[in-house]
Amino acid sequence: MPNLEELGQLITIKTANLDAPASNLLRRGLEDALQLAADPRLSTLLQSLEHAPDWAEKIAVWEELRQFPPDTPGWVEGLRLLIYRGRGWPRLLAAEALAWHGQTPRDAIPVLSAALEVTLSLQRLDWARLVCGALGRYASLPRSIVAQAVPSLVDALYTKDPDVQGYAAQALQRAGELAYPALVRLAILTERSQPPLKDIFLATLKTIDPAIDQPLSALRRALDDKDPELRRRALVALAEWPSSITTILPDILQAARDEEPEVLQQLALTLGRQALDHSDSRAVLEDLATAGAPGVSLAAHYALVRFNHDTAKHQRAIRRGLRETDPSLRRLAARILAEVGASHSWQTRRALHKALHNETDPETRTTLQKSLSRLEV
Amino acid sequence: MINHPEPDQPRQELEKQRADLLEKLAELDLQLADLRTELQAFERRYYQMVGHLYVELDEIQARLAEARARYAPEQPELWTAARHARHQAQQTAREYHDSGADLPEKEPPPPPDPDLKKLFRTIASQIHPDRAENEKSRQLRTELMAKLNAAYAQRDHQAMENILRHWRESPASVKGEDPAADLERLRRQIAQLQQRAVEREHELADLYDSERFRLLQQVSMAQDQGRDLLAELAEDILRRIRMARAALDETG
């Protein structure tokens, strides 16, 4: 487990832009005025939070500081100045104490967002949970700093820790509709979890869009989003969706009008993976197979094989994909052949062996080897 | 959140929306002007009462650090400390000088009376650049708005009246005669006014978040308790100057 000192150092680096300038007479006056005006016990605690070398003492001081009523003279300003004057841990603990009482979001949130990023990257989920909880204490996240806080909170939803996920979802509720990048992940978590977490995730979805009443309606909303990556991720989620998605098939097929090849490719993969065999789906796929970009066309052939529709013809088209000039397309062809190759297994294995023999790109060689072993099993 | 006007909103409703926005904008402009004036006056008082003492304190501390370094040339960390102290003293002196607090003081304006504020709102809502119908009108309005702000800061009632008269007599104050174009212009003006109001609110939030406002707040809170925090601060720095000077004398 990474030590706390490393965590503090990384927070210092991530928040270096907050360092106070060496000479600023107004800030200096403010600091000195606080020394004169603040409660003497408070002044001592603020000093200890900044300088105490002992970890246990620092934490004890922080806990005591959190208990002060925020209207204590010098409390808000003292902690706020610590954000700009202190280093990693004092900076984080001051920001957390301010957030605990919903104070000075413009000062505390940049520190908390940076700390969340660091704690997630170091897998210190205990501190990640605490930081998400602090962000959730604000009644709303100011629009000007949502861009800073939301990406880390969305990342927190991808951890395996249900507590972190729950606290992050609650904090995202404070961002309202600006938390839309979390739509897909929240839909998946809502579908998979049990109350009371399920209720928290659904409540967060509702703050993004009040019309969302269930996970699938969140994905429908994501399919219609202006961000192509979110539309693609919604289709990825639908490809693995555990229950029936036929009710939103018309919304899914709307993606055929998308201009982004990545979205179109994923549309075909999703239709194939879920075997959504329907006349409208087939028409869309036939069109994509003939007129789409190479990756889109490959994915469409895959889906049509999954529909058992003129299988030999479409398998041939996928095998031709192994000879594409772009290695990412060769890898896509290899992956989907492994998935659908059983019915023409010997032809597929022969094509994969031949491709492996000629392949020079290391990543593609690995994919080809994996596909072959999957077919041989 | 900016609410863009609906295309089929009746003209009367749009005009009412524009009038409300102009009133709001005039109020925000007034708040900004008052807050800026108050902060400027406070900042000047702060630099005059306290700033020059920091300059003196940092200078003595730099000299003390240099004297200590001279007496122990075998300790390089003392030279590093002396260089830091000199750098700090130079920065403090520069900041104090840049503040202009050492220049002769102009008579501060009296606080604005309610009539003056009302006049400001009236004029600002009529001449605001976001009501301009063309580039020429925008230029004139921008120029007059700057003059209005200056006249208000000087509490010059007569100059403000003159601005209003100048505006009413100018051709730019006459409305156009193409109803369709006017309606479209009205919609665009509303969108611009909404944007301006958001910008003014951000400016105000930035001022409330500034160091000088926070310091002013601390001073006002102390004043409510019968304390003069700036005088206490000055006294505290003087005490530190005396201590530093004594140490310097001892060092020789």
C-alpha cells in the first residue's frame, strides 16, 4: 500500500498552481490579522495542522478543527489560507474541513478534485471515499469548477468499492445535468446493484435528467447525447446488458444515422452481440456492411453472422479483414473471428494461422494467438 | 443558466424582458462600481497604515540576515537565507511602490446618495452598449458608459445629467423603422444582456473572493467588536520591527 507521505507529495504537485506568491502584502496582512483576531486555541490548531510532524497528531488536530462552528472568528479564513500556504496533507485536510461545513467551495473543490485523482491512482480507496464524501457536502458544485470535479468523480464510479461509488454518486448529484458524463456508468451500476445503493444511483441519474426513471432510459438519453464517446459507451453497455433491450431497439437503430465511425462500429457490434435479429436491424447492417468504413463494415458482417444470415459470405468478408493495412482492423477481424468462427472453424483457423505467419505487428500477433487458442479450446 | 427567448414570444413580452434585464444590469453595474470604489479606498488605507511597515520590516530583516551571514561565512545556509530575505525585501518594496500608496492622496469621494444611484440606474439602462442597433451606436454607448462610470465615481451629478442629455440629443437614440428587423434585434439584445448579466455576476463573485475583500471583511468584523484591526496590525508589525532592529544592533 502506498504510504501517506507519497500521497501528500502527489497532492502538493497536483495543486502547485494554488501556491501563494512569495510576496503579496494583502495576503500577508490577512494572515497576520487572523493571528490577532482568531481564537487563540484555533490559531494553535491551525499551526499544528500545518507543521505537526506526527501523523496521529495531525489527524487529531484535523478532527478537532472540524468540530469548530464555522462562524468562529478566523476559522474559515485560517483554513482557507492553509490551502494556499500549506502543502499536500494540510492542504487536503483544510479543504476537507471547509467542505464538511459547506464553506468556500471555490477554494476547497480544486484541492479535493486533485486529491481524488491521486487517491484513485494510488488505490487509496479509504481516502477516496472521504474526499467523495467531502465533495458531496456542498449543496451544489459551482459551474465554473464542475469541469474539474466531475471527471474524477466519474472515475470513482469505476472503482470496485461500493462505498466509493455511492459517495461519488451523491457528490455528482451536486453537479446536476453537468454530471452527464456519468450517465452510462450510473446506468450500469443501477442495473447491477441493490437498494439502498441502487436508489442513490437512480437519484443521481434523475438529477442529470428528471425524465430518467430506469437504467435503460439513462442509456437512451446517452445515445442521444452530443458527445460521441458517450454515445459509443452507451452502445458498449447495451452490448453487455443482462436483460432484454428490445424495448429500446428503435432508439438504438437511430445510431445508424451517426456520423462517427466508432459509434457505427459499436452499433453493429451491439446488434450482433445481443442478436437483435429484426428486419430493421438487418437492413441497417446490410447497409453498413456494404457502405460503411472498413471497421464498421467488419462489425456489420460479424452481426450478420450472429443472425445466421448468409453466414459463409459474411465470414469470408471478416477473414478478408485479416489482410487490412491498418493493424487495428486486423485485430478487430481476429477478435470477431474467434467469436463467430465455430461454424467454419477449420477455414477460420487456417486464415488466422496464415495471418499470424505473415504478421509483424507485436500487438496484432498477440491478438491472433489469443483468437487461435480460443478456437482450439 | 441562460434562457434564450422563444422565437414566437410576443414583442411586448420581449420588451418587458429586455427592460428587466437592463434594470438588472444597471443594478449590477452599480454594485460593481460601489464595491470597486470601496475596495480601492480600503486598499489605499491598508497600504498607507500597514504596507510601508512591511517594507521597513523586510528591509531590516534582510540586513539582519546579511549581517549574520557575514559573521559566519563558513555557513552557506546563512547566505542562502540572506539572499531569500533580500529578495523578499525587494519584492515587498516593489509591491508597495506599485500600489501608489506613497503618491499624494486625492480627496476620496463621499458615499453615493440614493438619488445619485437612481440616476445612474436610469442612465445606464438607457445608454447600455448592449442596446445598440448598429456599430456606430455601440461605439457611442460604450464611450458614454465609460464617462458615466467616471462621473459616478466622482459623485458628479451634473456630469451625469449632461451624459443623459447628450444621449437624448444624439441620432443614435432614435429607433429604426423595420419591425421584423427590430424584433430580431430585440431577441439578440436579450441574449447579449443575459450573457452580460452572467459576466457581471462572475466579476462580483471574483471581487468578493479577493484577498482585499476578505481583509476588509476581517477589519469590519473586528470593528463591530470595537476593535481597530489595522491599527493593531500596524502595532504588531512595529513590535516586530523593534525586535529585528535590536537584533541587528546586537549583531553590529
